[in-house]
Amino acid sequence: MVKIAPSILAADFTRLGEEIKEVEAAGADYIHIDIMDGRFVPNISVGSLVVEAIRRCTSLPLDVHLMIYEPERYIRNFIKAGADIITIHPEATFHLHRVIYDIKNGGRRAGVALNPSSELSLVNYVVDEIDLLLIMSVNPGFGGQEFINGMIKKIRDAREMVDRKGLSVELEVDGGIKLGNAGSVARAGADILVSGTGIFGTDNYRETIRRMRDEAFSVEA
């Protein structure tokens, strides 16, 4: 069953707690939180204090995506804040294995994210150690971008790699996912669909999430 992870980057931050409660009531599976440092990506978002506040608002798993250089400096902060999944980029650290083990030794699930131009081969030597593989379908840093259609093949290739190895790694896709393309992303092999404006930019979160599931289910059936 494909999971839906609303991305708070597109939420109304003046009422963030309410927004999170609304998507939880609407059937979301995860809450996706993008952490940006203004260096690894050209934007600054939120930090561990906001994750800690969100943790008090919801019982859903917090899916924290670190788009920051030297993530090893902050792993403990995000573990303490209540993150359930912590995802990092291989280009952002010199010690990818070590950071993955730091996350897992802290009792959290570890993920690795690949930007659109990042080769799938970057995870060859860590895919057996991670819990989640995130394929970015936009160039990260800003919400509301259009899905890069060329990523469909990359999603398929990632699915084939995970299945061939017999791994239980969840395959997540983030960027430009909305009604109308959720089905094609699920068909390519995604387990988790991250959607920001595709959910928070609509008037009825419950209906939008239901329709996304219907698109994915029609592919799975």
C-alpha cells in the first residue's frame, strides 16, 4: 500500500500545528519535514526546534530530510527532537557510512536521498544498510516545482535494485507529486509519495489524499 507523506514546506506556517492535525485526520501516513541550510540547497527552512514542536502535535512518524552540509553535526539534535526517519545526501558528508550508523545507533531509521542529477550508483555500497531511499524528482530547495519526467526511469531502476537485492528498503519520491501523476510514480515503484503543494495547496486534504490513494491503488490492482 503506497503511503502518503505531506510535506510541511507547503503548509501555512501561521497555523502549522493545525495543518499537521488536519492532514493526520485526513489519512496521511508520515509528516515530511525538509531541513535546508542555504548552502547545500538555495533556501533556508526550519531546524530541530520546529521538529520538536511538530512532535508534540502528532503521533505520525516524522520523516526528516536533511538538505544540509555536514549532517553528522546535527544528527543527535534531530534524534532528540523526535525524528523517526532521518535522510541525508551522500554529497553532503565525507563519512556516509558513519552518519548512517549514527542515525541507526540512535534508534532511528536511516535514509539516503539522491538529487535528480545524482547517480543511483552513489548508494551501491550503503543500500544494504539503509531503511529508506529517497529519489528527488525536482531540484531541491523550493516547493511548488514541476515533476521532472525523466525521473520515472530512475525510480524504476531504484525499484529494480532494491527488489533484486531482496531488501526491505522503502522507496520514497519527492517533488512535484500531485493528482494526475501520483499513479505514474506509484507504477514506477514508489512506496511513499511526498507531496507539498499537491496536498496543502488544495481545499480538501482528505479528498486529495483519498484520490491520490485511488490513483496508486488503480496502478497496484
